[in-house]
Amino acid sequence: MSIAQVKSMASLSSDLFYDILKRLDGATLANAACACAAFCSISKEESLWENACHSLWPSTNREDVKSLISSVGGFRKFYADCYPLIVNKDVPGVECDSFSQYPEEWFDAEYYGEIDEIESISPSDFISIVDVRYKDKVIYSKVLWGIPDSDGFNGWFYNCPFRIDLLNLSDRDGVHEDEVRLSIDDGLPPILSIERERKDGKLWRDLRDGIRLSWIIVNKKEKQAANVASWSPLGGQRHWPTDKDFLIRFGSILPSKDILPCLVVECILVMKFRVIHTEGKDSQTTLNLTELSMQLKDMGGSHINGRISLLVLREALKYRRSKNYSEALESCHLYSKAQSELKEEKMRNESRLDRLCLISGIAAFITFCYCIL
């Protein structure tokens, strides 16, 4: 069999280029577009980016989601907006030099500022596109149109803590349509008992290292989208709140300048698994996904209400992003550091107040005794 020599890239057909590019993932496709003029031209085809989106986010392969993505700018723009992670390093520092400079208002979750624009934002404008992977296998996908139970401007949603529950089976029995289970067939390591797992933590490490989460928020009104998850876990707790539960935390740091005094807000995505079977004669190690939720908190740990959360989410979809995961991780570490410093400063200030009250009480008592004598 003879092999024909190719004198130049121009001598190859565009169909061959297309066939090559459609096999690439989005990141590689973007890099290939910089290789030559032919690749650059063909890489602008929407169908290539549609394939890349379907491969990375299976939930985008629904007809209603395809229509949504087309309406907000197409698959190429969608990939460019949602593949990078939100990076926010504008975390305010804490002034510790004087007691008067301590920012008490950071802990006031009821602060609204001048917010007239809230009336132009509707919970129905926001769509959640969620995909969960375990060891590169998709185990759960869901699309949530709007924010549940948010009807009515003066309803509970606007004044109560913001929370989206995609899946909450903690107190339910039986089979649920969104029930998700992981077993040895999915790659879980077998565990003989919960007591053994508490000692070696093998299942916890495997779950933490293998699980991935993408939570894309789309504002269909302003035609913007962003991924508010961190792909990989930022932390978690094993055997909490019960011995059989594993809690994994994802998230990002969102901007809230001109919305809240603390300037930044933490988006917390919680995923909880429960062990329902361990290795036995008639059973194998099985985990059940019991919770997948989103909530927003300020630097003091107070929950942000629905009214403010809509503004924060809208601003977050316009914010800077990066394909460098270490940058996104760094912004989370900066936030955690500032939050810890803030709590320490608050404790120091409370200690100063306690000492001041004690000294004042002693001085008052001595003065009273002196007057009597």
C-alpha cells in the first residue's frame, strides 16, 4: 500500500479538516484554531462547538437547552463563557489596627444599599444546567428552569435565605425519579464496614478524588452564562452528620461590589452521599446521592436572601474567568484567609469589650464601696 505525500495543508480538503476537528474536545479545538488559517476558519462552525458542549455537559443535549443556548449566542460563545471558572481575587482585607475600623456591617446580611434595579430581575430569568461526573462517567444531569417556589415579588423567596435544592432525599424512602446511586460497578472501592472506613478513609478519598461538578447559571434575559462550580471539590466532611454520610463542598467566590459591604460572596455547592450498603453476602458497597444544593453566604457566614442573591448572580455572570484551575483555587483560599482573619478580629474585639465591661464593673464597685465608707 502506497502512501501519498502531502505537499501542504492547503492541498487537503476542508471535509478532512472538519472530520479531524470534530473529534477534539473544546480546549483542544480552541488550541487547534490557532495552528493555521484553515483550522481557524473551520473551527468557527457551530456544530463543532455543539459536539464539544454535549461531550462536556451532557445536559446540553436536550432540545430545550439547545434552543436556549442558541438564543444566548450559540454553542461557541456558551463554551467560551462556561468552560473557564470565575476568578475573584478582589477580596477585601481586614484592618486590625484599631477597634473603630472593624467592619461590623460585614456581618449584616440585611444590608441592601440602594437597589432599585431588583424589580427588573426575575427568578424565572435564571436557568441551572447541572452535570455530575464520577471518574469521567456522567452519573447525574439536570436542567432547572427558573428558581423553585419564587413566585410573587413580596413572597418568602425575596426575604428568606437563598437556596436551590436540586435533590434532597434525606428524609425520603423508596425510589425517586432523581435517585442516583454509585456502586462497585461504577468504580467505588469495596468497604467491609463503616467502622473500617472510619479508620482508613479509603472510600472517602476515592469519592473526593473522583467526583466532579459543573453548575452553569444562564441568564436568558441578558444572554449571559457562567459556571459557578469549581469542578473539583474544595473541601468536605466524612461521617457527618451521621457515620454513613459524606459531605463534599464545591463553589466559587462571587463579586458583590455595590451590592453588599463585604464586596464578595461565597457560592457554596453541597453534595451529600450516604452509604446504604457495605460489602456482605448479598450486597455490595453502594452510595446514594441524597443532596445537591446551592446557597450564598457573606463573609460573616450569614445567608444571603433571595433579593440580594439575584443581583449577585447577575453580576457574577459578567465577571472575569480563567481556564487556570489554580487561579480559581487561589481566589477561594484568599477568601478563606480573609474570613478567618475577620472572625479572629471579631473575637479580639469581643474580648476587649468583655475586659472593658469587667474593669468598668470593678471601678463602679470600688467607687460605691468608697462612698459608703
